[in-house]
Amino acid sequence: MDLPDFIRNFPALDLPFPEDVVQGRAVVSESGLVVFLTFLEDFDLPTHAHRAQWGTVLEGELELTIGDETRIYRPGDSYSIPAGMPHGARIKAGTKAIDVFEETDRYALKG
């Protein structure tokens, strides 16, 4: 599933990952950050923690560990990560997801 042109035209993110591996577009508000992520290669996201996050898988598959629980998420599955909860993931190439962060500045916009 390709994202619509208007979403692909949202501001790009300055992610701390190689752009040829992970790409992101975003919408920022005073209350949070909505991120549209595309994983071009298999990707291991190290365990980390931050403020609250909610997400849903649009396409592909990710293995997400939240605290001590690991689960596979596929298209249509959603996840909620409480603030401060350690989490990490293994994400398959081709996965597309929407993540919503409580932090408005979780990732900076490019430019």
C-alpha cells in the first residue's frame, strides 16, 4: 500500500537511522507528533523508553517487546506503550506504520 501523495508531502523527519533503511513523514501539533514510517530493510530498534506512544501497522510485520511481553503485530494491529516503559522491536522490510507520540519533539523535522 502506497501512502497518498499528500502524506508523502508532509515534512520529512530527521531520524537517527539511515534514510535508506527507515523513512518518515510527520504532522506536528501542540499535543503530539504523528509519524508515518516506512521500513525499506529489516530493522532492529534497540530497547529504549520515552513518553507515551500509540501505533498501528498498515503493512508488513513487526515484533514488538513492551516491558517483558513480546508480540507480533500485523496490518490492522495497534499497540500502546505507556510513558517510561522500555520497548524495542524487530521490524521486517516493507513494513509501514503510523506512530503517535506524546512528545511533540520526539523526532525533529528536516529543514
